[in-house]
Amino acid sequence: MQGHGYGYGYGPPGAPAPPAAAPAPGIAVCPGCGVIAPTSRTSCNVCNAPFGPQPLVSSNRVGTSVLVCIHAADFACKACGIRSPLASIDCEGHAECMGCGLRQAFDAVQWTEGLQFAHGVGDLSGPHLDAVAARSRHAKIGTEFTTSTKTQNTMIMDGAGTRTHSLRTSVSPGHPVCKACHVPLDVWREGAATHTRCPRCNETAVYALPAQAGRVYAPLVGVLANEQRTDRPVAKLGRTAAGVESIVCPQCGAGISAGGGSELVRCTYCNLAVRVPGTLARQQQRGSVPKMDPFWVLLDGPSPGRQRLTRGKSEDPDDDDDDDDDDDDGPGPAWPSPPQPPHPAWGMHPGGAYGGPQHATRSSGAKWIIVLVAIAVVVVTAAAIGVGVWLNLEEEPPGATSPP
């Protein structure tokens, strides 16, 4: 089976790979947070920053990879029941509740589904649409909408036991901007690390790819989250000179006050810029859930949704693979039809066209009842799946803080 180097097949052997999206002339992005600025809006739906008379234009691609902002991600804690925010992508099967502190099992396949959805949003959104993207359900992002949200609500029962998928992700295409200068950052990859640099103030950052990222979602080649930064020392939990347990500077041991989320702070004593992990920030915020910073992901190649649309299938992998019914966004690609056998003449038994016996066969009433019942079951099941998919997708979630 042919692929793009990361395990997604495009069709039967010998079938051509679907083309990646043509290089876009650039998209307007929010100067405050970097997410896409819809052409029909004057302010950002995520951070509320005004767009200004001259839009900030940048590409949301780095080579063959697309940049997507995950500006809200959370899951339902098994112990306290709150929706706990996530500051990065943990591919090793665990997550810590930012409310009660419980470190619990977290099925990493939830990120597989969430990143596949984010990949489609970044690859198939507007405002510059090719023939394939024009048929996507994400086509209006960039003109009317800013973001799309997917909520997983599934109970899995298998040999490993029973577990619930509850990951919720709100994503937007765009390009990260410098928080100080409000200009698009230079972004490039060196091996498994992703680098950024502000072209105006020269502030740089280096981000490591999470462990096991390729096993969770092979097109994931970069994560720009404070939790993944490797170019800053990490704060630690210790005791101040007064004997109080607190977050302290790793260089001088002075207490550090964090704002509640995974962030960079500067020690007031030695002036060292320190990264405060979200787990430590939670311990400092007694009784409240810290607000986590949005983060960016870099996803390589054409999305699975583009691959399915190119093959004439539904964009949603939850839909039946044999469903060739296209969305209302436009006609599907014209595929040559295989030659069909000649249709038997009216009143002739179908076997007659192939030299078979031409006597009529008898069908019992029970056979027709079974057929009708089977059709009814298929219709009800398809309707249930459609309602489930519709309930799990929503546009324009509540706003969030600015990404790094």
C-alpha cells in the first residue's frame, strides 16, 4: 500500500497518492494569539484582540507540515469529575488532574483521534480552498469561523477492561506569534526538535517532541508547548529560607510565584528565566484549577480527511467506508465506473442474460421479512451514528488565553 512515509495508505497498490494542499498565498492571523483571522470578523474569537486595518499575514505551513493551535484541551477526571486542562500531549498513557492531583491512566489513542481531527482542520480550512478542501466540513473556517471543537464521549470495553474516552479539543489553524512583538515567528525543524525565533527581537525557543509521539500519531512532528521546552531550566519543589514548601528557582533557591499554568517566569532574585511545569503550578494553586496555556502542533503531510475526500469517501472516518454520498459543499471527484453486465430484459430472469435457466424462482414471505428487518436495522444504526458525530462536533468554543 502506498503512503506518505507515515503509514496512511492512499488506496489499492498502484493508486496515486493524493496531492498535498497547494502552497497558500498566506492567511490572515490574529496579532494577539496567532490563530486564523476570519475574513468576516474584525476581532479574534479566541483572545478578543482586534485585527486592525492591516491584517497580519503569514503561512500556516512549515514545508510539508501544517501548524495548528490547540487552544483548549481537557478531559474528565475519574476521581473528582471536573474537566482538567492539558498543557501538552502525553503519549505515554497517563494524565494528571489539575484539580485533585490524581495521576491516572489516560488512553493515548484519544490523542490519535484528536490529532487526526486537528490535522483535518489545519489542512482543509479556508479561506484559500482547493477542489478537495472546498468539500470539507472545515471549509468555512477562515471566512466565517475561527475554530472547531471535538468532544470524545465513548466507553471502550475490551480485554484490557473498561475505560472512557473524554478528551475535548478546540483547534484553529494559524501561525504562532511573538508575545512581545506580535509578529509571526520563524519556525523550523532540526531532527526531533522544533525551533522558533522572533525576527524582530530575536527571542528563541526549542521544543522537544514528546516520547512515543510517532506511535500515537505518526504525522505529529512537532509540539510547541511550554511543557516541551528544552532551552530553559525547570523550576523545582523545595523549601524557602523560612522553611515553607514552595516552587523555587533551580539556580538560587528563591521562591517563585507562578501564575497557575505551565509558563515561563523570571526569578526576582537572580533574574533567571525558569519554566514552571503545570504539575507544580497546580500545587501552588490550592483549591482551584490552573489555567493552561494553549499550544501548537506541527502535523506533516496530507491529512487523513484529505486522503478520504480524494478517494471519493466521506471525510469523517466514523462514517461507513462504502458511503459515497458527498457533502453539500460540492460534487465529488469523477471516478471511472467499471463496465457493468447487460441489464436483463423486463420480465426475464436475471440468469437469462448469462445463459442460465430462465424459469422463475419462488421467494417465501419469510425471506422478504428478514430483508426488510435488516434494512430497518441499517437505517436506524446509520441515523444513530450521524447524530453521535453531529453532537461531538461544534464550532466556536469559548475563548482561551494566547498561545506561546
